[in-house]
Amino acid sequence: MTAISKLSEKLGSGKPVVTAACLPPHGTDPTAVKKLAACFPPSLDGVIVGDHAEQAHGSALACAVLLAAEKVEPVLSLCTRDRNRVALESDVLGAFALGVKTFFCMSGTHQALGGFPQAAGAYDMDSVQLTQALARMASAGLDFSGAKLTATPSLTVAAAVHPYLRPIEMALAQTRKKIGAGAQILLTDPIFDLAGFEEWLKAVRAVGLDKRAAIIASVLPLTSVAQAEELRTRPGSPISDDIIKRLRGGDAAQAGVAIAAEIALKAKAMPGVRGIHIHSAGCEPLAASVIKEARLA
């Protein structure tokens, strides 16, 4: 992996990385982004800036640029649900010109399930097509329509993978598809079932996919029983009764940090895992707590 950013340089060196996530403030005050930046320890290798995953927020692009000014390396999420390929390409070129080097491709939750069910979805491209377009932009200097750019942007492409898809062959096919499209970094769904995650990881290693992309295992510090119960209703979210019990046993947020830290420690030690991502979007101060408790710094 070409060293074009702190994150890519660390991955290229073979050292484990640690990333976190944030949501852009829902307002116009730039000092709110400075407060966000202060939540993250300097040891972090990158912060993924959310792009209206389920609710509307401020501009992810603007937030990423403001974070970079605060010496926090941003990873800009690009949600294909809300913009067509013209807008996506424009955002990538503008963000790169302003110093953003890493992009996370995602399709996004359907708008009917978010805060704006009346909004029309774009869905001009899916996340795989966007990954492919960015990879071609970085390798051949071509825009989304195939025209030559004036300069080839050295950018890093990240994508999401779903280790709990079953049968396991389906999860493996999806992983192979993202890598084949050009993803250099793969961020997993939040891990709660280590056995299920390890089953997927062994299958990935068996066919050498872990050598073709950097796999970053994600953990989510739960903050309430209600959050855990809601997530448990979604397909592919293996939250056990034991986790619910621990959350009910006292301070739910504290228990959530402890659970995330325990999972991070175990996942980090698994062959093929190149780093840990903390799903801290909306609860940014919890990232530092997980990092400290899991000794990830």
C-alpha cells in the first residue's frame, strides 16, 4: 500500500492500526468540529467521518477538512444513497484537493429506515461500483465516465464487509467482490460473536484474501440495553443474551466499553487482522475509553 497518508503509511509498514468514527455536528459552528477532534487521542491513525448513514448531519466533506486542520486524519465516507455519480465524483475531487486521502465507500441504510423517509434515494451507483470507480481513478487517472483527469489522485479506497453473512460462502463471495473492485482496506461490521467472526476470517485466510486487502475489525461500544435490543433485531447482528445481561447489570455505557475492549483485544490477536476500528460515531468520547481499556494506543 502506497504511503500517502498516516493510515496507509502505518498499514504499509505492517504495524496494527486503530481508527474511530464520528458524526459531523448538526449545525453551522466550526468550533463544534474542534470539540470533536479533541475527543480523539493523537495515537489514532484515522477517523471515519459519517455521511448521513441514518440521519441528516452536517457536511461530511466539510467536517473531514476541518478535522484535518486539527491534525486528525479523516477518512471520508461516501454514501451512494444520496448522490449520483456526478456529485460523488465532484466530492472526491474536491475533498482530495483539500487534503483528504482516504475514502470509505458505502451504500447507506435505506432512507425509509432513517430520519427522512420522505427523501428520494439516488442509488445511481452501489458501493461496489463506487469502489471500482475510485480504484480506477487512483490507478489510471480516469474519472467516473472514463475521461482522463489532469492529474492522478493518490487516494486509498476502503469498503465494508459483512462477516456474519451466511452461508459462509456468501460472506466470502462478498469479500472477494469488494477486493476485486479495488478496496485496499476492509472494515467489518461490529463484532459481537468472536466465533462467527473467526469462522469468516479463517475462510478469508484460506483463499489468501487477507493478503490482498487490510482487514480492520470493528467493535461497537454499546451505550444502552435499548440500543442492543434494537440492533439484535437486524440481520447479521449477533448480540448474545450474555451481552444484554451485562448491560443490564449496572452502568450500561461502562459495560459497553468493557465488552468492546475485550472483543478488540481478542480480535487484534487473530491472524489476518490488521487493526481495530471503534464505531464511536455519535458517542465519540467512548473511543478513547475503549483504546485505553484495550491498551490499543
